[in-house]
Amino acid sequence: EKADSAEKSAFVLVEAIRQQILPRDILTRKAFENAIAVIMAVGGSTNSVLHLLGIAHSAGVELSIDDFETIRAKVPVLCDLKPSGRYVTVNLHRAGGIPQVMKMLLVHDLIHGDALTISGTTIAQVLENVPDQPPPDQDVIRPWDNPVYAQGHLAILKGNLATEGSVAKITGVKNPQITGPARVFESEEACLDAILAGKINSGDVIVVRYEGPKGGPGMREMLAPTSAIIGAGLGDSVGLITDGRFSGGTYGMVVGHVAPEAAVGGAIALVQEGDMITIDAHQRSLQLNVSDQELEQRRASWQRPKPRYTTGVLAKYATLVSSSSVGAVTDLDLG
């Protein structure tokens, strides 16, 4: 099947070149809205926010982090997929795959059927022969009237800790609201050491900072700490926030892409050990529970740490890269 798909893709690509169908003909505002809707319906990765913002910037399409929240509120989660669900993408493929999900969204006017595809036809034309409803003999793709969740899973959380926004998977978590003392770490490695040493307790809110686009540099995935939290049996009782990223397999009350990041003096850099932090998925809020006056005093005394790299490509990247809230692109201010 993969070999057949690869062969067909080659023919489609050659035909697209012949017809002069260019990337920017396909990468329109409607196409990005379609992509976000599909991500929500299948329960896709938090990384999609960063990547789609970056691609949209390169394509010259206006797209903001708030667009994800707008679409999330309209689109149900239709697919019961891991890490919060039961199935994997092979099961999704056998149940009808992305075409089936897209047809359901199209029928309910949640994607744009007139968007162009690489084949030169529209989304509606490509999906013309796909059934309106998923097969009845499977439960990977739910019927429209019985979704896994009524709204999308990728929420944009804002507050005094993330004035530009942050990204969290809010479905499948047992505790959608947590308030607890901050446990502050300046790197992924320091956080992992503390978890493995048994120094993290139920109710704590872990803060991993200086792992953002500039601070990392490169915005690493916090896969090791989140996996260690699960391994320690704390997945449902501990929160974690970071200006870094997460793997698509992450589970629990974890919030990434916190912006502004610590390396530019964002509020996450001002958190002190023991500060009370509230993560509220329902209110889509990420709040450091200290006064504005206290935050201003801390900001006045904050000093930017020395960069981890001062020469080479990573130093150049750290100098040029923008906030994760706009896609962590490196040419934002070059025009």
C-alpha cells in the first residue's frame, strides 16, 4: 500500500509541475483553517500549532495563535487515539483515515470544500465518494452525534504567565484545574534529575524554563521529564509548564510553548520556588499567583543569563528566532 501511494504521489507531483500548481496556490488561509480543524478532530499534537504558524508565515498567510482557539471551540474530537485514547493511527487508517474525518467535517461546514489540493481538484471533489458517516463496525472514528469530546483538545492558555499564549492538551486529563507550588528548573536535565530522585510531590507545578526558541536554543521536546512523571505515578496529580515543547505522546496537565519565553524576560523567568501557580483548562488560564507589583519588582532585578552558545549556527539561530507564539521563525524582523 505504501509503495502504491508513493508511486501515485510521484505522478501527482509531475502533473502539478506541468500545470504549474505552486505551493502558495495551495497554502491559503482556507487551507490552514482546514488543517487546524483536522488536527482538532483527530486529537493531533501540540507541535502542530508551532509548525502551522511557521508555515503560514513562510507562505505569507495571516494566521495567529488565537485562530487555533477559535476553531477548537467549533470542532469535536472524533477519533479515539492515543495517548489519551485507545487506538493508534494504523487503526485510524483502516477505519477510513483522514479522508473519512475530513468528509465528516465537510458535511458539517467545518472545513472549506473549495480549497485547492495538489491534484488540481478541490477538497470537496477529492472527498466526493467518501461516505458521510464512518463505518459502523469500528469505534476509532466516532459518529458525529457521539464524539470523543464535544470540542477540540488543543487549548490556548493565557494569563500573566503567558501573555502571548501557551499550548495545552486539555482532553483526557483527570484534573483540568490545578493550583500548586512551583518547582523551578533551569533546564530539562535538572528537572529530570529531581523527578528520578523522588523530589517531586503530588500537587506540585513543575516549571522548566530557558528551553524556548532562544533559550534552548531550539525549543526541545520535554519527553524525558513527562515520561518520568508518568513513571513515578504522578501523571494525574502534577502540573508542568515550560517554554519548550512536548512530544505528541505526552499525557497529563502539561502546558508548553509558554510565551514570552524566559530568555527574553517573560514572566516564566520571574517564577520563584514555592510560588503558587494555577493551570485552569476550563478557563484556558495560566496564572502566577503573585501581585503585579511583586512581578514588576522581580522584572526590574532580572538579568538575562549568558547564552548557551556564542558562536556557530546555534548562536545565529538564537539571535534571529522569534517567539513560539508566532511560529519561532527566523525572518520575522528581516523585512
